[in-house]
Amino acid sequence: MRNAQLTIDPAFAVGPADRRLFGSFVEHLGRCVYGGIHEPGHPRADARGLRGDVLELTRELGVSVVRYPGGNFVSGYRWEDGVGPVADRPRRLDLAWKTVETNAFGLDEFMSWAATAEVEPMMAVNLGTRGVQEACDLLEYANHPGGTELSDRRRRHGAEQPYGIRLWCLGNELDGPWQVGHKTADEYGRLAAETARAMKLIDPSISLVACGSSGRGMPTFAAWEATVLEHTYEHVDYISAHTYYDPSDGDRASLLASAVDMDAFITEVVATADHVAARQRQTRKLKISFDEWNVWYQSRVQADLDRRGWVEAPALIEDDYTAVDAVVVGDLLITLLRHADRVGVACQAQLANVIAPIRTRTGGPAWRQSIFHPFALTARYARGTVLRTEPVGPTYATKRYGDVPVLDTVAVRHDETGELAVFAVNRDETDLRLDVDLRGLPALAGTAHTAMTARDDPAAVNTEAEPDRVVPRDLPVPKADGGRCTVRLPALSWNLLRFTPPEG
């Protein structure tokens, strides 16, 4: 067993753990909407067709904000198709995922679902095949109180009060050649700036997200951000980032180090944004909206798309997540928290069925995938101020990233109670002895050690038949003595260590 050390001091604060870091994503893709969050006639569905079991799991997951309706889907979407009487809504071809969209679920249904799920909506506008006017129309429909054709249309549709949506995405992944309406950085940057200016004339209170690169590996990465922000910096509040990590090649060592890549991605986007700010003499620091991230077996997708015709809501990208995948997801959350000073929004893609923590069977039950658990526990206990940690420990070799640390950590201290949550990942194939120095936080006592480990069965997954095969386990409570604590982190594990101050 190897050794590592970790020092935690409240003086080394990063920033607040924004609740928007625990977002999710609902796209009209596969069975995320139809058969996922919405299934009229299901035994657990309410009169609106919303699945109660999925709503319960969404609340348990701790989701704070949900991005909608895409994703690739939004780049060809006409928002008007999804409002008004369902019987009058048109059926359309969705070019993004080669399916038939019934429009039985749209903006009004999503807002009803979001209110019931107690999540903040994050709306995306179509800047692929549409433009400034359509984005303004959608905003007017959603947020204007009344007295205009569009706002009164919303009221006729049953929403007397404005929806008050505060977060808006100016398109999606328009740097990608696969995107309907793909644009150059100059084309998109100018359109995004024009749209942002017009939208803020309607509602100055909104926050806007400009499209960043759809991956760090894109050939236009960084140059795209620089050009887009030259057009939009003064008009937007966030630049987006998207990343997925594919386990399909079997390189487990590199997969476990995926957070190293995410960390570099964030650092490079921040550097690019700050460069533009310096050129333009901007004093405001732009934040990142990391509004798509997850583990995704992407190599399987094209075969799914190619072997079927134009159908409604097919089972698509329904990945079964392993115990190793759960450790990776927990580590990506650590990285997002570590950059809490510059990452203000993050959305795991997606919520139900499609690369999702929640799986369902049409007409049947819903269950938690392995990746559900580190997300839910982090969302529950990462409340307060993020503290910078500087772990010292061994490294191991990877094909993709070279030598990387075995240990990855972050800590969050609750501002009111003084409780401390330490999140730690051991990427190694052997257990790790971790010595934690808490002398900067005197008199803390260990409360719990919870772990997700892939040591014994790395390929284990949760299924409808075995929904609790991969779940968190309680390990011996850490003992703090004189401000020091030693714990054993299992091989291939994500860990949550909790400490509390004495009562009174």
C-alpha cells in the first residue's frame, strides 16, 4: 500500500460551491423525454404524463438546474411546435438524431416538469437554422408578463404568470460539422452578439451562455473561443464547454485520469477568455458553463443511428455504467468544484436513459445507475466554500496523459455549520493510505467515510433486475487526533470523508 498526504486549511479558499454546478440535461434524444421524464399512461405518471418515479429520483439526485431542449436537437428545433394544444402540434423530422419528433412534450410541459422537480430551467435557443427574431420570440413568450401577442399566447395556453427563465444558451455546439447550421467562429460570434443584445433588450435580467468548443480535441479549439468572445464578451455571462470520456478502448488507466483532461480544458478556456478580456480592457471575469459532460461510450452511437429508419423516441445511447465509470464521474465532479471560482454552471448529460444516471423501462420501473451515487452525494454535501487542496502522493503511467497523480481531492466547508466534506479519488489498482492534516480546522471529528469502489468488480453495473449491485459503502469512520487523520482509500475508488466540529 502506497502513501499520500493532504493538507486542508480554510485560508486557501477557491470560492463558493455554486448550486448550479449540479445541473443536468434533458434533450429530445432517444428516450430521455418520451419514456423517461414523460410517459402518459405509466402507472406512476400524473395527469400531465410526468413519471413520478423519475421525479423522485431527480430530487434525490440533487439536480439544481436542467438544460433544455438540446443539445444537437435544438439546432433544428421550432419552439412554436411544442406549445398550445397537443392535438394541434405538428410532427417533424429531427435531423440531429434521425427521428420523428411528435412535439407532444414542449416548453410548457418542460416548465411544468421543472417546477414539480424543483429545478431551475436553462433554455437553449436555435441559432443553427434560426436567428435573432425567433430567439426573441421565445423569450417574449416565456418571460414577458402579458399584453403582447406572444405573452398572451402563453397565458391562453395556461401559464398566466411569466416563466421567468434566467439562464439561456445561445445555440449549441455550432463549431461542430455535425451540427445542423454549423458555422465558422466569426459567423457564430456575430450572430450570438446580435441575439444577445436583442434578448437583453426584452429582459435585462437574463444570463447568456455563448457556445464554446464542443471538445478540447476540436481542431478549432481555443481559436474558436477567442474569436467568439471578441464578438460577444461584453454581452454574455458564460462561455460553454463540453466533454465526454469514452471507455470503449479498454484503457482503464487513462479513463480513470479523465479529470486531468477536464482540468486542462477549464484552465485553457479561462486563459483564452482572460486574454480577450485583456485585449478589450474588460474588468469582469467571464465564467464557464460546463453544460455537457459525462462518460459516454461514443463509439457505439453511429451504429445505432445507421440501423434504423425515421421512428419516434427509439432506445438510443442507453449506456450501462460500470463501477469504474462511477469513480470517473466522481472525479470529474471534483474537478468542477476545484474550479468553482470560474465554473459557474455545469450540466451532466443527460438525466434519463440517454447516457444518464437514471434508467427506466417503458411501462416499468426506474432505477439508479452507478454514476447516480457520486453525483447525489456530492450535490448533498458540497455546500459552502470550496477549499484548495494540495495532495502529495505517488503517480502512475497512462497512455493518454503520461504520468498522473494517483490521488485527486477537493474539500468543501459549510459556511454556517463548519462541517467539512473531503472528496477523494484513488485511481490506483492498490489501496492508498492517506494522511490528512486538519490542524487549520481544529477540533473536527470524523463523522463518516463513504466510498464507491471498483476494486472487486470493475465491470459491475446496475440493472432492472439488480438495481443495487453498485452502491456506496460505509467504511470505518476516520479518527481525527490532534488535527491529524489517517484513512485507507480502497483501490479504484471515489470517497467522501465527513468531519464535524463539536456541538456548541
